[in-house]
Amino acid sequence: EVQLQASGGGPVQTGGSLRLSCAASGVTFGDYVIGWFRQAPGKEREFVAATWWYGGTTAYADSVKGRFTISREDAKNSVYLQMNSLRPEDTAAYYCSSREGWVAGGPRRASEYRYWGQGTLVTVSS
């Protein structure tokens, strides 16, 4: 059974940084894509970033490109989301998710992911 656990959220001021972690179990990481999504109150869940183990392939939403970095640590079966230059509009619950296989441009729709972890809340104050 695939299980994902997101952590690392919390309050931060505008311009600050946070690193989110996603610990995965029950997956063979080489086959899986790990994605980060976020959902603000009253809004739809939106794609943030994704990574595929093969070749370190990554994809980012335009809104976070240049500020956020997705990375992985194979020995810990973990994926990280380093978030820099945070803005109030980044405030949301952040979720990690997984699916098998990459698609051109990266899988960016929540419906394309099979497994989901619980969210971790990021609150950016101005």
C-alpha cells in the first residue's frame, strides 16, 4: 500500500523560506512520479511541482518557477519542496501525491494522481 506523509508547513513571513518533506512508503521510487499540489480556502487544488525518478525530470507551475525547487533523497524515500521568496498568495494546504509514469510536460492535473497524503498548511503573512 502506498502511503505519503507531508510535513514541514507552518507560518512564515513574506520573503521567507520553508522546506516541505514528503515521505513515501510502498512505492518503488524509480517507477513513480511525486507531485506537490496546493489548495487555498475556496479554491481548487492546483499543481505546484513534480519530479520523476528517472533522470531527475521535473516540472513546475509558472507561479512558482524560480522560487520553488523540488528534489529527492533516494536513501530516505523522500521528496522535498524548497520554497523561497514566499508570498501571501502561496498560503495554502500543500499535498504530496504520486502516480506511475511521466507524461510530456509533466502530469499537472490532480486527477492524474492516484495516491495522496494529508496536507501540511503553509501560511505566509505580509
